[in-house]
Amino acid sequence: MHTQLAGVLASCPELRAVADHVRDFADLMNKRRGDGPPDWMLRVTADNLPALHSLVTGLRRDLDAVIAGLTLTWSSGPVEGAVNRIKTIKRSMYGRAGFDLLRRRILLSA
């Protein structure tokens, strides 16, 4: 599998550049390096890769939030998980019952 990927990347310089940038971005995310996105965005904009340029544009719109998400220890993950669980229960009951049954199912499943 690695040899096939290496062959494809060797035959297409643009794909190699995209793979390198994506790998670098994943490294920033995994290591939670809040100082890295501005440098990464400069490197991406230096290459002619329109798909990644749109990602950079989106990151620039809310760069403060991106950096905060990579540097601060606070996380809304547990809250998002609870909201997702409630929405899943609600969707499974769509059109079948009212709020009282939904409330009971949520409280009993906790």
C-alpha cells in the first residue's frame, strides 16, 4: 500500500504538495500547536493549490478561534457529545410521541 501511494505521489507534484500540507496540518492539530497555523497558511498560499486556499480562507475568517482551540485546555466536547446523544434519541422518535416521552427516554438512558 505504501509503495502504491509513494508511486502516485511521485508522479504528481501537486498531489505530493497537498499530501505534505495536509500531513503538516494534521501534525498541528494532533500536537495542539496554536503557534503553527499562521506559518502553515503562508506555506499553503505560496503553492498553487486552490482547494487548500479555500481552507486557508476559512481559517483566516476565524483565526482567533482556531488558535484558541489549539492552545486552550477548555473543550466543549462533553457538551457536544450530550447534545448529539439527545438529538439521536429525538430523531429516532420523530413524529411518534411528545416531549414527555422524549424527556423520559433521555433521563432513563443517562
